[in-house]
Amino acid sequence: AVGNFFVYIVRFAVLDWGPTMLKEHLHMDISHAGWTVAAFEIAGIAGMLAAGWATDRFFGGRAPRTCVICMLMAAVCLVGLYSLNEHTPLIVAVAILMAAGFFIYGPQALIGIELGNQATKEASARANGIAGILGYIGSGLSGLLVGYVADAFGWTRVFETIIVIAVIGMFILISMWSAPRDGYERASKIDYSDIKE
């Protein structure tokens, strides 16, 4: 759930501020900047599907492992975005932004599924509710954070801040690396008859 907080900061920092960032940092025409952020969203849909497939195919259903790799790759893409300048061809900027969207949307989709697996039916809704609250706090803070850092220190510092936040999110998700595939087997061994409602 805490990892979700950082995932949402990164996602909404790029989604909400992407056009302004590309216009002011790369001096891109605002109409082009808007389309590049739309490409970010489209790539995100593909990223969600790919993350789900990779989780089952390579990690035996252990979603945190996919989330860690996705956050690492999102940070790498943000470093790529950070290195762009006004002479960068539009197609390169779009490709890097699409790659960032591809990787950042994977954890967004998988965190809720993993919470349901770990919390089991007894607390699945509560766990997802907490993750949702933290995610939306993260999305709200991203707007304030990016706006403040851009005004006070410039877009270079914005990129550095978002990269650091992506790496922090990755390390938080690493804490779940060894979590069992799901919590249902463990939950089936608990005697709930003594627990009062």
C-alpha cells in the first residue's frame, strides 16, 4: 500500500505535468506535448497487460517481483527523459515517454491484486481501500510537489525528484520480494472460530 503511494506520485507527475514539462523543458510545441502524454497512457494499457502476463509466466504469480522490475525500468526511462533537450527528435521523446508509461502502469495494476492475495478475503477490501487512499494522496501530492519544485528550482530538479521517488517506491516493493505467492494457504490454517466479530 505504501508502494502504491510512490507509484501514483510518479504516474500523475508525468500525466498531469507532462505537457507543461515538455513544453518548458524541451521547448516542444504544446500540441505535440499533449499527444506525447496520450501516448504515455496508451503504452500504460499495454504495460498492464504485459505485467500481468510476466507475473504469471516468469514469477509464478509473485506480483511484487514484477512491480520491482517495472519501477526500476520506469526510473531508467525517467533518466532518459531527463537527458533530453530541445534538439531531441520528437519520436525519441515520445518513445521514452511511452516506455515510462509502459512500466509505471504495471505496478499500478498489480499492487491491488497482490493486496488481495496477501490480505485474503478477510481483509482484501480493507487492504485495497488503504492502498487506494495512499495512492490518491500520492496523486494529490504529486501536483503540489512538481509545481513547487518546478517554480523554486526548475525542471531539472523535477526530473531528479521524480527519479528519486521511483527508486524509493522500488525499494519499498523489494520488501515484498519473498512474499509467498498468495496468503490463502496460510489463511486456511488459521482457526477463525475463536475470533469474535
